[in-house]
Amino acid sequence: MTDTLTPPDLPEATEPERRASRLETARRSPLVWPVLALVLLLAVNTVATPTFLLVDLSGDRLSGPLVNIARNAAPLVLIGLGMTLVIATRGIDLSVGAVAAIAGAVACVHIAGSPDPGAASTAVVAMSLALACCVALGLWNGFLVSVLGIQPIIATLVLMTAGRGLAMLVTDGQITTVTNGVLSGLAVGHVAKVPVAVLVALAVLGLTAFVVRRTALGMLVEAVGINPEASRLAGVRSRTIIWTVYVFVALCAGLAGLMIAGNTNAADANNAGLWIELDAILAVVIGGTSLAGGRFSLAGTVVGALFITTLAVTITNLGIPSQTNYVFKAIAVIAVCLIQSPQVRHALRRRRTPARTVAGGAA
Amino acid sequence: MLRKSLIAAAAMTLGAASLSACGSSDSGGDSGSGGSGGDETITMGFAQVGAESGWRTANTTSIQDTAEAEGIDLKFSDAQQKQENQIKAIRSYIQQKVDVIAFSPVVETGWDTVLQEAKRANIPVILTDRSVDSEDDSLYATFLGSDFVEEGEKAGQWLVDNASDMDVDGDGSVKVVQLEGTTGSAPAIDREEGFNSVIGSDDAIEVIASQTGDFTRDGGKKVMETFLSSEDGIDVVYAHNDDMGLGAIEAIKAEGLTPGEDIKIITVDAVKDGMTALANGEINFIVECNPLLGPQLMDLAKQVVAGEEVEKRVVTEETTFTQEQAKEALPDRQY
């Protein structure tokens, strides 16, 4: 599903490059740098803690740092997938963190207030209710952007600011603690040893990839992002497409919010999903999708999300003091973004050109 | 075009700001006295940190309820853990000419300018719960709150007194991991300092890793997950608040260990969820940090507005809880 993401007609792919080896093509894939950065981070962690890459298969579930990273990355992956499509239409959604908080709040408050808080049926009703709220919020965002034509960054800023207020209204400003196996199962449960959160994220990834790559939808999304006016004239119903992606990202955010709530068995209106919108945008950018819209990479976003989650773990694992951990994070992110910059990559490539065969072989 | 969207942006932000303001200012601002003036109703502007934990919520409720009971007109704002929001709120209180300003500083530094402004406007300031790091203590009337260093010392003292039970793996040393509060906040700095100063007396006790969990359950859980894989032989978790401790409990359980037995847990705060976990044996010791400052705060406010001298430092009354004490105290717990 990812190979379609590196079509041979990359803008910078000139005639001579097309004839280059497959290795060269791989080196020039937008995915290679984020993957390398992730591998480098994992290597650093392995040096600090030799058992870092070990996955323990013996228990009733997989365990180990890598499994924790995959599980903790799931909410970010979900939101990142939605964000990728929104960004591909030349939009952005800043409200996902608030939507996630609302989803957790609605679900937990419903469970806490029901006569049978531990029952699976209660959880199913609560989670459906929460996701329905998120769809409504997505419809609102989509309406503002596609019908009223408000710029996405402004349209979604409304909900980003007001959304946590709504979540606090739902929870009455309290951290609502619940004990429900199904809700916590979504975050910490496991099926056939694999964490449920990872399976859910994979399922959404698979579904999204299928819909956008095996139908024309992906192409239409890109068309809308590249030139909304031209695509409208060509008969693409851009309004419907834009509306749909905002509903989709809100739904993803809702699912992520349920996972975040399930992870600690509590809805924390203030902190659940705080700044996750920025992490999601970062994941999309690290993954090689341009904020200017158009071509997008779902696989890139997943790698970006894994990178960000691994970075957070690295800070703790290396024992970097709390006072300096933002600096560390900043340096790592800047490094990856620099590598992603076409100018920097071009400069690097030019320097390598004289020794192309050697460099290509070594890479 | 750009101009248009800028105006739209400004309008939207204003709209959003007023919306969120509606959400948080639910205290009785309907008395209509509007500022100081000659009437005897005291108007207090209170800039809260946020609602980051159960402790903070109890603190807010106590202040709001007491204000209502005492007939004080309370203007309440929630800074959502951001210093700039708090400074904005304090400035707006100065403009509204309230009688007294109270706030819990999000972080310790950077308050001199805004406190100077309050001083010039002749509005007394009461710090609650957290202090500021300023050379000039004439900038505020009094500081009402817990002694976080002492809380850290109490936690450390209990660990030293029970060191033999705390060495779970029996290797002769007690290995502690610390979950710090928000970096730069007074409770995080002082609880670490107090704790370290006491455990220094026992060579067997050492803090092997320390990282911020931002006072949240999610933060505590994620940091603890990594500690469990990166550190060997963790005996004790020392969390700067209950919520991070509760997050650590989830992480320890997920690892197949029993919190409170395989790994001992010491926290600070004593909110209801924490006390419940203590009574259930999942936490071993909690140092109380009393959030019910409302009555003391309103008394101080009345004295300050009346121009009476007050102590520069008023410490709230606090205790500690073991598992047995938690079982007894839990039924009557207000928060």
C-alpha cells in the first residue's frame, strides 16, 4: 500500500535518475529519512538500555519497550491519519486535542452516571455516544470550512479553544475516574498477545489506505488540495470531500480520546490529548506530506507518529533531566525537519554527485 | 484578502475566548457591586492555575464555596496551566479595581512586573498554595499555603524510617524512582529538595532515575513504563502528586507486578482517588497537602483589605496517612 506513495514521477526525478538503481530510488523516497531517524533513535536507546529492542513473548501478552511505544503511539497514529487527509486537502485541524478530550469526557461521564458502570453494554453505549458527539463536532468544522469558506486554521481554532471548555462542562471540571473493562481494554487490553490499541490503529490505517488508494477518493483528495478551483471545474465535488475529511479526523480524534481515557481509566478534560494536534501535524510533516496540500503519505505519518512517541520515551530512557528535555526534543525534531527540506537534500545530493556510485552503494 | 482574514481571525479568537470564559466563571458574579467603591462587599480576583488534578478541583471548590458563604464577590479565572493567561487575568483584575487579588502561581519566576502593577494600583496580593521567587517580598501581602519542602521531608522521613521494609528485592539498597511535577513549579522543586535532604542521611537509599510526569496520570504512567524497562530493581516510586502515582500504579500492574508490594509507592496530596488506592494497599504512604484553603484565604483577605497586619507566611495544617489511617479517614473525606 505504501509503494504507490513513491510514484516514479516525483517532481525532482529527472531523466537520469529514472534510470538509477532501485537502491537509489529507495534512497530518494520521502520515507527513507524519517525511517532512518526512527532507526537512529532506537539505536541510541539500545545503547543506553541493551534490552530495549527485546519483545517478551512469554507472558499472556507481548511486553517490552517497543510494545509500549506502539501502544502509546496508537492515539497519535489515529489522529495523524485523519490529519494527513485534512492536510492533503490544503486544510488543517487544530481542534483534534479538544475533540479527544470531549470524547473521553462524554464516555467517562456516561459510564460513571449509569446504573451499571462495569458492564460492557454501558461502555459500548458510552463509546458510541462519544463518537457520535465527535462526528457532530467534525460536521461543525467541515461546515465552517467547506460551506462558509472560513480558513481551516481559524475555523478549527474555535473548537480548539472552546472544546476543552465543553469537556470541562461535561465533567464538571473534575477528573472523572471509571472502572470499565471495555473502555480500559481499548487502551491496555490485548487480543492474541497484541495490544488492542495497536490493532485498532492498524485497522484504521488499513481501511484508510484501502479507501484512498484502491478507490479514486485519494486522487480526488489530492486534486482538491492541489487546486480546488480546477478540480471543481473538472467535476470533483470538493465541498463534500472537504466536509468528509473533517468528519473523519474528528472520528479518529474521538477514538484516540477514548484510548487516552481508557489508558488511565479517567477523563481529564484539561490534559487529555493536550497539544496532540501539534504532535499530529508534526507527524504528518515528518512523514513527508506537504502542508501546502496535495500528495500525501499515510505510511510517512505512521513513521512520524512512531518517531515522536519514541522521542518521548528516549528522554526518559536516557535519563535526560526534566529541565532540558524540551531542548533535546527540539534538536531532534529540527534535525529531522532539516533533512526533510528539499533545499538541504538537494545540497547534500549535489555534494555527493561526484562520487555517486560510491555514495549510492554505501547508502 | 489578508486583511479580511485577519479581522476574521481576531473576531473568532475573541468569540472563542468569551466562550471559554463563560465555561469557567461560574462563581456568583451577580451581586453587581462591580469593583471596590465604598460598599463593604469585598471583591476578590482569583487566578487559578487550572484544573489539572483532583487536588486543584477541591481547592477551587473550597475557595468558591467559602466566598459565597462569606458574601465575598469572587471573580474567578482558570489559567489552564499557562503563566501568560494568569498574568492576563491579574492585569484584568487590576483594571477592574478589585479589592484584593489572590492567585496560585503556575511557575515560580517572572511575576515581578505584574506584581509591581498591582502594588502601584494599591491592590494587595495574596499568594495561595504556591510561592513566587522574588527578591522583593513587599510585592505581596502574604503567602498562604503548604510547605512543600516539609512535605518532601515527611515523605523522605517515612522512607528512611521504614527503609528495611522498602528494600523489596533485598539487595541492600533502596532504589527510588522519582516522578517529578511540572518542571519549574514550586511543588516539584521543593518536594524534590525536601525528599533528597532527608534520604541523604541513609546511604542505602538512592534516587536512580527522575523525570517529569507533569502532575498528570497519563504522564506518570508513560514515564513509569519506561522506568520499568530502563532501570533494574526499582524498590520505591516517589511521585510528587497522587495522580502521577495512580498512573504509575497502572504501569506497574501492566508489567505484571503488584503495586504497594513489589514496588512501594509514596505520593503527596491525599485526594480521594489517591486515598482509595492507599486504603486498598496499592499506595504505601501519602503526605497530605491540604487543598481546603478557602476559609483561611477569606479570613486573610478580610484582614488585608481592612488594612490589618498579617503574617508574611501562613502554613496550612497538614498530616500524613498510612494505609490503616487511610481506611479510617476515607469515609469522611471531602475531596
